[in-house]
Amino acid sequence: MGLKGLQPFCPPPPATSLHNIPTAEVNPSSPSASPLKRARPRRTVTGGLKNLPVTPPANELLNRAVRLSKWLKVDEEKIKNQRQRARKLGALKLDTLTKSISKPLRDVLKAYDYELAVLHPFEATLADLTVRARAKQGHQSLPEVLKAVNELRKSVLETGKRHAAAAKNATSKQEAIEATEAGFREVESLMLEGADVVLNLIDVQKALRKIPIVQLGMPTVVLVGAPNVGKSSIVRAISSGTPEVNNYPFTTRGMTLGHLQYEDWAEGQCQVMDTPGVLNRPDEERNEMESLTLASMLHLPTAVMFVLDLTGNSGALSSIENQIQIRNGLRARFPKRPWVDVISKADLPMDQEDPAVARAPAGALKVSVADGTGLADLEARVKEMLLDVREVLSAIGLAEGPGGRVEGEGSGG
């Protein structure tokens, strides 16, 4: 099939809740407030979710800020008047207190603004599926979480400025001290009341950082099909070792990931990935599991193995007619992808009474994991497709060499 046979796999991600985060609201100082802001180029490698900043809990932010501000002093030799010293020290302590809270929160918000904007499209889709699933469970959406953190940050700043001004304009030493103490109490109260706001962001971060990293530089075949058609069995049958399972926060159905190692291929390992079943329905009606499958086809440099079960025993949602319609719809959407059609469970009789059997794709390989039928032919076809994928990866500088190293990476020499 060659280099021209694999269509582009990194189109812009769909406009969803994650990608429409109002960054101008989250970070008022960000240039994103400008309507002329240029879109940031997305990463061509995965792993960006691991770059999300670690957010300290509210009590840690507060305790650190209090410690920093409590130790501050003013030079008594330079300011001999007690009222002036109290006024200056009070304003300085409140400024340090609030900035020691506000700056870390601002840095976290700016980092989210940047990292989410440049995620690889596959990771951006997974992140969006994760936050949408959390919202369905009753949690706040990510834009709501970030906005709440920013509102807390602004409240702390406003409170500190108000009390710092009161201390600075105090008419006596005691009045300056009282204004300072009142400011500390109000900021502490805000942070205690806002602890859940920060905790919500920490929970989102934990969920996003749990998303497995897919190795883009390793040629991959994805197994696609309706539920219960035998994809996982095929992955186990053709994998060189025991497949692993990548679990995602938004679904209980992970993706089984096997590895292939060819003795005559020194370039490194390959991957074969079983994806959640796809139903015969419009994209807008798909659940998170189906969206995961489509994202693996849309955004990853993969070849496709479409698996059909023509025995008629896979359930009503996976009827032969539905399977063929799913297959034809996806093939029309990805006409240039390396592709092989596989009829699984070939040791069992087909449902010849179902007229849809006659419309099964011509040239499909018949495979049985139970008795080994067709497995050798399937492995040979998979190898051909993986070579096609590797040709593309090499051309764009993503192919992995032996040991999992991405070609083009080096020590800087």
C-alpha cells in the first residue's frame, strides 16, 4: 500500500466541552482574551497529560503562605515610628500572604490552559471523554472546576488588597495590627471554605493523569467490530506474549493491548489493540466506549482489522446486518487505511438463513481461534499492514527503533 495509503491521522479534535474551556475567564491575564489569538499547534507525541501540574491542597497553600508572611519584618532603624512600622508591616504581610496563595493557583490555571490546548488529538479526546463521564456522574465539568478555582484565587487577592489598604491607612499602630489580623482571618476562612474547590481540581487531575499513554512510534493494528464478535480472542491468539489491558477512567471496558515480535524484523515491537465494541448508530448517540474506539482510528497511525461474527450468536445489537452496516460505514470513513476484514469463529457454521451473510465483504479472512484456522494467513496480513504503518511513521519521524526508542531521538549530538 505504501506511504500514500495511510490517510492523515491527526485531524483537529471535535469541538467538545474540554476544548471549549473559556480560557479568558480561567486566566484573566492570559492573551487568550484576545479574539485574534492564534491556535497553538498540537503535539505530535502522546504523554502530555502527565505534564498537568500537581495542585497542592488548600490547607497546604494556606499554611505555606502563613509561614512565609509571619516571618516578615521591617527595618526598625529606617522606620522609627511605630504606627508607620505597623502599617508597612501589615500591608507587606497581607500582600505576601495573598500572593503566596494566588500565584501557585494562577500558575496551575495557566498550565492547564496551555497543556490542554496542545495535547495530541487522541489524548485530547480521551481527556474530554474522562471529564464528560465525570460530569455524568454528578461532578462539575472541567471548565466549571477551573472557573471556581479562579474565583477563589480572585477572592483571596481582593480580600488581601482590601485589608492591606486598611492597614496601610490606619491611624494608629493598634488599628494597623487589627486590620492585618482581620485580613489573615478572612483569607484563612476563604481557603477553608474553598478547600473543596481545590480538591475538585485535584480529583480531575488524578483522573486525567491515570489515562494510559499510547506509544505512537510503535506500529499498531486496531481490532474493530461490534460487541461479542471475538476480537479479544484474536488479540490473545496472535500476540507474542500475554496481552495487557489499558484501563480508562471513563469506562469499565479497557483496551486489550498485545505485542508482536517478528524474528526477521529488527526494527522493534508492534502492537495489536482490541477496542470496545461499536454499535450501529449515529456518532452523536455513541457512548464513551465507542468514542474511544473511533478515536483510536481517527487520531492514531493504525491499520484496521475489522472482525465479523457471521454465526448469528453475538446478540441482537451485533446482528449480522448491523455488523455489515458498521463495517461499511467505517470503511467509507477511512477508505485509505490499511485494512483487513476477518470472519471470526470459522469453526462454527454461519447463519445461512440470514440474508445479510451474502453481503459479507469479499476477500475476508476466515479465522478460528479454537482450531487455528486461518491464523497463519492472518498473521502474514497483519505483518504487511504493520510494515505499511511503519513506513509512514518513519517518514514523519515517529518510528521506534529497537528497545522502544523513537528514531530521531538522541543525546543531542
